[in-house]
Amino acid sequence: MGFELTEEQRLIQSMAREFAINEVAPLAERIDRDGEFPTVARNRLAELELTGIPTPAEYGGGGADYVSYALVIEEIAKVCASTAVVLAVHTLAQAPILKFGTPEQKAKFLPMLAGYKALGGFALTEAGAGSDAGALATTAVLEGDHYVINGTKTFITNGDGAGVMIVMAKTGPGEGTKGISAFIVEKNESPYTVGKHEDKMGVRGSHTTELIFKNCKVPKENLLGKIGQGFKVAMATLDGGRIGIAAQAVGIAQACLDESVRYSKERKQFGRPIAANQAIQWMIADMAKDVLAARLLVHNAAALCDSGQPFSLEAAAAKLFAAETAMKHSIKAVQINGGYGYIRGAKVERLMRDAKITEIYEGTSEVQRMVISGMTLR
Ligand code: CAA
């Protein structure tokens, strides 16, 4: 693949950058401090037609490619990782409908999500099924025209605001991953209860909740894909989702680099800027090198996805490397910023807390290594 961005990709990148700097950055500290859902930013994202970037235009989406999507997520994550993950999960919820949905499901739900008439979510994780996603216990039983869903989901991003939730549940107990099916659950039509709100270390503006399904009746036409295909639906969705989280991590890492460069040129000790010290220069060199490599891995996975080639391994590699880059260098950025970087309200302090989650959600770094080693050794 070539690594030059197209004219269209550059345009969407600069539009997202301008929006992020002018409209999201001023809200970012408050979003983090108060755990405030980025409503204003989200509404503007919809106006700018960024709420369904890779969803085809015929379904009300942006009709752009995954490279463009990654560019937008990176730009937003540079200023506010919370807003970036809200957008990433909203976009993730559209992917399985596009890939596995019936024509009726696509016509109904994609314009709703891409046009931001409803926020999207993805409910796979449960208390006993995190990395071992196949171990979920939520059940869905067909009764007449409806599936009846019972169970509790945990750590669900956009859990309290989502109007359309992709829910994975057991339809064939005892059949392992082949006994799982996926459903499109519309909150208005199939009410469920939003449980505990998690008080998180980072990405505090993205709301993470429990979802409790108690005899939740979902029309049988909302089965997504075939019966028993839900695990594959979830895994294929996460392949694309991991590109989004990897792009978020690149944005966080780039912001760490930018803050380190800015501060090390401004801060004077021993009569000269600390950037004059080789100790700082080498930290900055390693940051710059890793950010560049992480971005190339993200664009590589996105370009493979765009060209219809397999990209599971490449997405896992991008997510693993970008997340570890963000975490490692956010610690260095705090170190370079010294005491000032350790104070609440310092950008690098927030970046360090936000970086950590990229090593955990949408598959931990250990899960990414399982995916990469499994595919490399098979
Ligand atoms: N695409 C399509 N199918 C896939 C697939 C993929 N990428 N990966 C696996 N499958 C299929 C396999 O081919 C297999 O099918 P067959 O039996 O027909 O061959 C089936 O799924 C089972 O595969 P495995 O045996 O590999 O499954 P496993 O139980 O060993 O689990 C795992 C593999 C990679 C560890 C998986 O459980 C996993 O990814 N776990 C992490 C879950 C995760 O990422 N959760 C994130 C939650 S969402 C989130 O975080 C959003 C947010 O808030 C930001």
C-alpha cells in the first residue's frame, strides 16, 4: 500500500483537526473533571456528518473509508479521548448492521445511527465474560414473535445514552461460541434498565454502565445475522473497532509528544531549556519514532479493511502497539512536565489516565497477543 493520504482524506483530516481544536479542546478539561458526556461535541459531530464516517452514503453515512475514520478519531483523541471513544463506539455499532444486517435492518437502523438520531452501543461484556467473551451468560429465548432477553451486561460504553444497542446473548446454551446470537435492541421499543455507572480513572466523559435485561422483548426480525452467528458478528465487529481504538491511542500519544515538545522548550532549568538536555531529547526521539510507527500500523490495518482484505492480525497489531505506545509515552510526558504535569488539570495528567484504558477495552493487550500469535502460529 502507499502511505500518501488522498485529497479527500486530507480534507476530512483538516476538517476534524479544526473542529477538535476549536470546539472540543475548550470542553475537554470540564468533560474529564465532571465526567460530563460530550453532548455539545457530539451534536456538532453530527452536523459535520462525522457520526457515520465509514457507513455508505445510501444509508445516510459519510461514505468515506476507514483511513479517513482513523484520521478523524486521532484528531479528536489528541484533544479529548472521551469524545473520541464515544464516537468510536457509536461507529462500531453501525458496522455489524452493515455487514450482517438484512436490507430492512440496514434501511431502518443505519440512517438512524449515521444521522445521529440515536446513539449506538455494543453490549458483549459481562461480569464473567470479559476477555473470554464466549463465556457470556445472558440468554435470548424465542417466544412467538419475540426473543426474550435476560441477563446483565457490564462496562458498556454509551450504556446510558444509547438508543440502539447491539446485544450478544446465548440462544444455544451448551453450544459454546456457536450458541451465541446477536440482536439489535432499540431502547424505546425494548426497554431495559441502565444499572451502575462506573466512576473511571480516565475517559471520564464517556459513560460506562451496567445494562440489566429482565424479560426484555426484542422483535424476532431484530436478530442480527443468523442464529448462532453472534460470536462471529462480535469478533468481526471488534476487528474494525480495534482500528478505532488504535487511532485513539495514536491521538493520545501524539498529544503526549506535542505537550512534551512544548514544555521542554519553554521550561528553563540550569539556565537553559530542558530540551537542551540529551536525556529529554532521547525521550522525545523515542516518542516521535513510536507515534510514527503506531500511525503507520493503524493506516495499514485501515487500508487493508478498505480494500476488502483480511485485517484481523493487522488490527490487533495496530491496537497493541498504539496502546502500549500511548501508555509508555504518557508516563514519559508526565516525567518531562515534572511536578506541573502531576497536577489535576494538567493535560499530560489526563492523557496518562486516558492512555491506560486503550490497553484494556476492545480486547486487552494480552488478547491482542492471543489473536496475533494464534494467527501467526496456525
Ligand atoms: N472474525 C470472524 N470470526 C472470528 C474471528 C474474527 N476476527 N475471531 C474468531 N472468530 C471465530 C473463529 O473462527 C471460531 O469459529 P469456528 O469455531 O467456526 O472456527 C469462533 O469465532 C471462536 O473463535 P476462538 O476459538 O478463537 O474463540 P475464543 O473463545 O478462543 O476467543 C478471543 C478468542 C480472541 C480471546 C475473543 O474471545 C476476544 O476477542 N476476546 C476479547 C473480547 C473483547 O475484545 N471485548 C471487548 C468488548 S467491547 C468494548 O470494549 C467496547 C468499548 O467499550 C470501547
